[in-house]
Amino acid sequence: MSQGTSHGTKSGTPRRSRPKDDEGEADESRSRRRAPEPQSREPQSREPQSREPEAREPESRRRPGVTARKAARYAAQHVQELTGEPAEGVTSLERSEDGWEVGIEVVETHRIPDSTDILAVYRVEVDGEGELVSYHRDRRYYRGRADDQ
């Protein structure tokens, strides 16, 4: 074996010197092995196609892509933009038909002592993308008061 040839065989000939007939036979045997696959895949691919409408139906019924956590964040951001006050917290979170309904608590009036702050709960509806659909103030109350509802 010569030291200069790293790509050769023991006889010094390049590896790529296989007869082309061997390559053709190898290709034929590969194509023979592959030929049954489309036939065997065909019945399998027909089954999912017949099941796809059923499988897709629940996906279409599936609710929005925005997670509950993101929906709450988006709702809090919308309330802050509309009221000018930061959200104090999330009081409720419920999935709706087209998105999420979120209850956001906001301090509307800061007072001393804090127990006399006036808070409000806004009900915010966001769609599946987190965009604002509607919002309104549900109630107002003093921080120090027990919850009547």
C-alpha cells in the first residue's frame, strides 16, 4: 500500500472504481425495496384522510391559542392603557367561546390609609389573539371593606 493514497484500496486503485453494473444493481435492489412502500402507505394514508375531518373537528372546536396566563397579561395591559392605572391583580379568569373573560382589579383612587383606597374590578374580554374585544367596570369598593358578593 502506498503512503500517498488515502482514498485507495489495498491494490492502490481508487474506491470509486466499482463497476457501474454493481451500482445499477444496487439502485435496482433499492427501488425494488421501495416499490412496495407506496402500496403499503396508501391504505394507511387513506385511513387518516377518512379520520381527518373527525380529527380536525375537535381542533376547530378547540379554544383560542392564547394561554390563560397570556390572556390575563393582555387583559391587564388593556385595562392599564384604558384607565391609566396599573392592574392590582387578576380576580377571575374564564375561557369564553371566542377568547377569554378576565377580571382585573385596579386601584382607582389612592388614599391614606390604604384601607380606604377605592378599587374597581373590570371585566375584560380578549379574543384568541389577546386583542381587546370588550371591557367594563363590574364594581367599585373600598379596600378595607369585606366582599359583599
